[in-house]
Amino acid sequence: MTQHRSDVDADLPLAPPGSALRHGDSRTPRRTVVSWAMWDWGAQPYNTVIITFVFSVYITSSSFGATNATSTALAIATGISGLVVALVAPVLGQNADRSGRTVRNLRVQTWLMAALAASLFLVRPEPGYLLLGLVLLGVGSIVSEVAGVTYNATIEQVATPRTVGRVSGFGWGMGYLGGILVLLLLNFTLIAPERGLFGVTGADGLDIRVSMLVCGLWIAVFTVPAFLVLRDEPRERAPRVGIAESYRLLFASLRALYASSPHTVYFLLASALFRDGLAGVFAFGAILAAGTFGLTAGEVIIFGAVANVVAGLSTMAMGVLDDRIGPKRVIIISLVALVVIGLGIFVLHDGGKPVFWSLGLVMTAFVGPAQAASRSYLARVIPEGRSGEIFGLYATTGRAVSFLSPLAFAAFIALGAAVTGGDNTQYWGILGVALVLLAGLAVLVPVKSHEEQVRG
């Protein structure tokens, strides 16, 4: 392990021509990598606390309506927000490349994400607040996703071809570890105690609502180190273009990318499917924990903390493996494991909490590595100067089918109700998510690895 850690500080060769991974002095100081990864750490509450383990459980609780109804409403809201991301991400990414203001855009998007997280404080535990909660959650998800696109484009400032796998994995791992800390902090200071910090109680959902304020503050404060090391690189600024012209240029770029590197386009299509499945695991995992397996809100948070430990460590470890065996193999291993484990959870759902704890934790060990390796794969093959555009396209292709997991989840819940006649058939939604993951795996298998693309 000492050898791999020292590689981050070692003198590394410059990236090959046409690669987005480049450095003026071919060095990546460790402190720069850590500061860059603090954005993952700081932004993580939106995914871990809000989308996955706390607010999504809160908004689908009985206070807002029947379980199947609120779960379906959340799935639809998630699908709509994904469609919006699909429409705007490539335009924003392309204009960021043209303006040379990627870091400035990231800063504004991060502040907006923090404000939207804090605004969830307004959502009281009453059916009349369900729509407000879903709208705020959806808009925040859009901003979070777009900010993630912008952040991914900055990896070229901190990684080289030899270290991109571990740098990407380290960033994802830092995010998971940040998720642990914020979950534990919120649980033991606000949610679990009868009377928490500042006298906060569970009355009127105040413990959850104040937690949203903490998330907003966390995002605003802990992302600062990244902005101290990231810089917008001077470049000749091209004129900004409108939406219609942006899409014309986008499709022209896509055709050119296909002509020069068709397997990069194939990868974008494959990743669109499997990343939507991975998003489904995150979006609906905690809902299943509470609605199907009977975990209390406190138990969901503890599970989330332990899951983030497992996910963080496995993602960092697989990041090193990524640099050794290649990101495509890491993704395939992860997807196969996720499909098998998902089917296991469906079959054994009557086993209750022990089943969810054991299989759920194993499942989390493969989600992060697949995400990090996907970012690593793309970073290795992006032409220089087009990171924002291609990562915008990466988000677009993913979000163009982002309705699949939510709708598959909702559809299989309805199918389960029709087949079993039960009132709570959430666990059938697992099959929908597994099906999307399997489709992504099937499309990915024939795609050339980045090494094969380089060799031609």
C-alpha cells in the first residue's frame, strides 16, 4: 500500500495526446487530491441524508399518506428531475468548456445546492406538504446532479493516467466517509434523543427538518477546500451560444466522437443504463428498509452509517484495483454482484431485518466501485479541452433513461400488488432495479476497454 500512496506524489508521465488528464509539472501533490476530494465529502449529505437515508424515508412515511402512494410519488418526482438533468446538463457542460469557468460554475451550483438542502426545513409532516417536499427535493436533485457533472470535469486537474482510478475512488470514498459522519452526527444529536441538541424533539418533524439545515451548512462549509485548490485555467473564451445552437453543436460533437471513438459512445449508452440502476439502489434502498423490512428511522440511519463505512473502504480499495485491472472489469464485477444480491433480497424478504442488514451491506460494497470506475473510464478517454462537454453528455445519456429505475420500481410494486393482492409490495420494486442493472451489464460487455481503445 505504501507504493500506491506514494504514487500520488511521485513524478508521473504526462497524459498522452488527446487525453483530458494532464498536468503542467506532471505532479499531483497529495494535499491537492485531498482538497479536491473534500467536495465529495462536503456534498455527500444531499445524497446520503436527503435522497437516501433520512428525508426520502421521512417524505414517504405515513404522515404524508399511504406507503404505496408516497413511494410511487417519489419515484415519479425522481424521474421528472432526471429528465430535466438530461435536457440541461450537456448545454451547461458545453458552455462551461467554452467559457473556461468550470470552477466558478461549480461554486455557484454548490451554494445553490446548500440553500435547497436547507429549504427542506419548510416541509412539515402533513399530507399537504408532500408536493412541496417533492418539488424542493426534485429541484435540489437537479442542481446536485449538474454540480456533480461540473465537479467530474475537474478531475483532470488532480489526476494522471496512472492515478485516475485511485483518485476517482478516493473521491467517492471520501464522500461515503463524510456520509457516515454526518449521519451519525444527526442521529445522535438530533434524531435519536427524545430531546436533542438545542431542545429539538420529534414533534412536528422538527428533528428531521433541523437536520436539513445542518445539511445545508455542511455542504457550504466542507466544499470550501476544493475551491481553494481548483482554478479556472486561462483560455481563449469562445462566444456563448443559445440552447438550440448548443444542441446542434452537441450532436455534431457526438457524431465526431462516434467517428473517432465509437466504443466511448457505446460506453455512454451502457453507463446510462447501469448508472440509473445504481441510482435506484440509492434512491429506494432506505425506503425498502423502512417500508418492507421494518427498520425504524434510527435503525435506517445506523444502517446508513455502517453502509457508508463499507462503501467507502470498498470504493477506495477497488480504486487501486481499477488502476491494475482496468475500470471496465471493476464495473462488470460490481454489476454482477449487485444483480445477484438484489435477487437474493427479493427472495429472502420474509427474513426481515437480518436479511436486509446482511445482504444490504454486501450490496453497498459494490455500488461505489461501479460509480467511481465509470468516472475513471470516461476520464481516461476524453479528448483534451472537452471534459465539461463529455461529462455533460455522460450525465445526459444517464438521465435520458433516468425514468427507467423509478418507473420500473413503481411498475413492479404495482405488479406485485396485482399478483399477491397485498397492500405493501415494495419489495417487488427490487426486481425492477435489478432488471435495469442487468440491461446495463449486457450492453457493457462488448464495449472495448480503455486500453483497447488506445491501441485502436
